[in-house]
Amino acid sequence: MENKYFFMRSLFRIALGWVTWIALAMCPTASAQSTSALGAEDFSAASLASSRLHSEPPELVERDQEPDYISEWVTIRWRPDDPIYLYVVRPAKVRKPPVVIYLYDYPAETDIFRDDDWCRRATAGGYAAVGFVPALNGQRYHDRPMKEWFVSELQEALAESAHDVQMVLNYLADRADVDMANVGVFGAGAGGTIAVMAASVDSRIKAIDLLDPWGDWPVWMQKSAVIPDEERPAYVKPEFLKNVADFDPVKLLPGLKTQRIRLNQLNDDFPSTPEEAKKQMEAALPPTAEHRRFETSIAFYREVASDGRVSDWLKLQIKTTDPKIREATREAPPSARSGSGK
């Protein structure tokens, strides 16, 4: 398992290193832009309050109209060198549906948000689905030396991503075609950590569904297989841990005002998130939160996520009180929920 994480991360960085080299050759001012952008953003806080981010006009790249859903690929940006590919997928027959933001684990790509089966499952029952990759991932990893990656720059990666969630919510509010009174966030792995951070500072998020988030940093840095052993000494230093201490779910979960929280944990995911860290996050949950442990990822998908059911719990938590929309967002028939449950 440890070799798998190292191989995936190495392959990811090698491929993106070529993209970075080409981008720098074509745009020699990119690095200077990156440096200047940092001064506008406070990486020490999950909240946007101490940062100065201003959205540029969004650019519609692609729009796909299907019988069941409408998918839009939009480029949005609030940093000069960091365009975000945002995917907004809405059910075709619901005017202002409740909305779920999907944040997947590191490393991440946008392919899933363009998958027809995923779009159909995510919007089943009359819900909007919004997805993007966190900072220093996919097309957002560029203009960097390859030694800098998501964990080595963890404070920046997590802070930027939590800011992104809030800015995306601002963008969705301006669109006015989704129900901003009923917003949920699904987060897996690093995406789960970002979901907790965003929920801790943005009351628009009414529910979060977490799958094995990263956290309990002192233990996680010592034992997670996400980190290559040769890099581990740098991440267990007190100064590194201090920079990310305020972004630890173990610290944030007890104080969350989010109305509905669920934490699912997989016992066979210990190479990524050590058992000690899992226990600490479980203990930190608010009393009203739901929690389940699964022996294996196979058991999780069989009991929770098969046949497109992975979003069912979260959809139920943000079901609108508007009777007209409630009718449109009633439970989807089994045929509409077919798929792998990714």
C-alpha cells in the first residue's frame, strides 16, 4: 500500500512537471505572478476574512444538455495564476435544486465530473452537483519545482482549498439557479479535511459527509503512507506542525455548528490514515454526528455506496422544505441510481 501511494504521487508529479516546464517556457512571467498573488491571501486562516480575493468574470468552456441533467464546465479564478475548472451539473427539470459540492482525495483530477454516469447519479432525485479539484492538484499543479507538492505545502494547499469552497459558494449564489439554503459538502481523504475547514467558517454549509479525512497531524505525519519516508522528517518538525495545527479536524470538529455531520471510516485505509488518527477524529465528533466503521472498502461500497447510493445520506440532509421542490427531489427510482457509487 505504501508503495502504491508513493508511485501514484511520483507519477502525478512527473507528468505535471512536463506541463509546468512547457507553461514556464510559454509564459515566463508566470512565476512572478504566483509570487505576487500570495500577498493577497492569508494561509494561516480557513476563513476568507483576512484574505483579499476578487473573482474575475467566469468563462463558460462547455455546456452539455442531456435529458436528465445539464452540465457546465466553467473556468473561474480569483488568483492570477490559478484558474479553477468548476463543474456545475444540474437536474434538467428542477428550477433551484439543493446542491452538493464534491471534494475528492489527493491526488485528484476532474475526469469524474465529466463522466455521464457520475452526472446522472449525482443529480438523481433532483439535486445539483458541483465539483473541482483542491489546490496543487490536477491542472492546478503548475509553476512549481517538483519537490513542492500537496503535503510539503500543506498549509497553503488546505487554506487555498477552504477559501475556494467559500468563493465557489459566492459564485453559486450569484448564479441564482441552485438552492443556497440547502448546501452540503462531500469530502474524501484530503477533501474531507477541507470540508471540515470550510464548514467551520461558512454557515451556508448545512451538512458534511466525510470519508476517512486526513487529520491528527502529529500522528498522521509520522505514520501515513501518503508521505515518502525520506521526506517524513521535515513534516514532523514542530514548526511544520504548528502551521497546520488550526486546520486539524481533531481541533475543528468539536466546535462545528454545522447541523448535520457524518463520518465514515474504513479499517483497511490505515496506510493513508493511521488507526490512532481515526480514533482521535471519531472522539472529536460533536454528540449529534453520525459515525460508522467499515472493515473494508468493499463493505463500505456494498452497504453505503453501491447502485449510486453514496450521496443518498447527504441528499436527505439538505432536502428542501419547499413543497414544489420536495416533489421534484423525491427519492429517485432504482434505475436512476445505477452505477458504481463512485
